[in-house]
Amino acid sequence: MTQAAKVRLRFAKRGDLRLTSHHDLMRCLERLLRRAAIPVAVTQGFSPRPKITFALAMGLGIEGHGEVVDLELAEPHDPGELMGRLAAASPPGLDWLEARALEPSAPAPRPAWAEYEIPVPEARRAPVAQALEVLLQSESRIVTRRRPDKRREVEFDMRPLLLDASLTAGGSLRVRLKASPDGSVRPEEVLEALGARDLLDGGAFLTRTRVELADRPGPAQRPDPAGTPPETSPRADEARAPETIPHNRDHPEGVA
């Protein structure tokens, strides 16, 4: 029996594709793999599924500029050629950035933290900066999260999960949030704590600029240019890691 190869890719989901759900993205990738004739390994059983593992699910309405997905292949394949095939078959807004081969025994990608940005209008920057200073100097900030069924509320301390935050020179709010199976805070909840959640209602949207892994791979291989939360946990959509297609878990919408 041939041992499958593994490839880790980084990709971006931009533009109108930010309005697709995580499960829609998974189904889209399945179709892309078939269209690109990429030999992906499949699970055993009554309903075989391709072995695809996302490092971190993404809420609806958020752009991603450095997402991570692992593919287990049915046969060894050159990462650069594979990425070129994907790029040729992908719709506008889905961009493949990096690819590298992994050892067959390599574990699934485990996210350590994720970084988000949102533009802040000039008139709002001073109050947001003041609220941010207060938040960063605090030792605790309790957040109340309402369950999707609206019959239960969960309280948790978001401050230990906020690793860093700042206003950039260009006027964007940048936050770095811890990602772990034990719990995570949503970027929308950070905006709420800063009195700036209404920015989302005014047409601005969040961008996840980076997902950093706990098991960092080596330098990425680029293609040839010619080849062109559970019931008792405050876990957010972004804390579900890794996300694997065969598990077929629900992914609630992220941005209200």
C-alpha cells in the first residue's frame, strides 16, 4: 500500500469570497481538487471524504490573508506544481501563497495565535486608542457570550486571550488573539470591549492577516511562475483547530 504524502499550503480568501461560510469553502476546495486532478487521499468507510485539514475555521464576513490547510495525497506530488494547478482552477479571490511537503507522520496544523486588522476612521482613532490603553493595562475583562440558541449565556475572562493589540500608523486596529482548544476570544468581542463594534455595521470588515502555528514548518516552496464554542466552553469559531472535512462539524456564522 502506497504511503500518502502530505502538503501544507497557505492561502488567502479575499473580496466577495469572505461572504462564504467555512463549510462552503471546504466544499469549494473539494471541487477544486477534482478539477485540478490532484490525487487526494480519502477516508475509509461508507462515505469516503478527501483528507483535508484546516488549521483554523473562519467566521463569515472575514477576509483571510494567511490561512493554512494540509492535504494528504494518494501519491507524492511536487508542492510547487500542485499549487500551480490549484491556482489555475481557483475562482477570483482565492489565492495560493505558499506550499511545502511534510513528512507522512507530521501532525495536523495546530494554531498558536491569529492576528486580525480592521480600519478605524480618523474621527474614532483617539477614543479607540484610549479604550485600548485601558484594556491592555487591565488584568481582567469579563465577556458575556450568548449561545446561538439564545437560551444560555457564558461568561469568561478575555484578557489572557488577548496577546497584543495596537493602532497602526495607517489607522488600523491590529489584535493578536490566542487560539487553543481550551478557549478563544472572537475579534468582534474585542471590538465590543473597545466600544467599536459598530464599525462592522458601517461597512468595515475584519481581516485575519496571519495564522501562526505552534509547529512551525520550514521555508515555504513557491511554485514556478510559469505554472501559474462547545456547550461548556467559550470557544469561538476561530478556536476550532484543526478543522477537518471528514469530521463534518457545524460552523456557526462568525460576524453578526
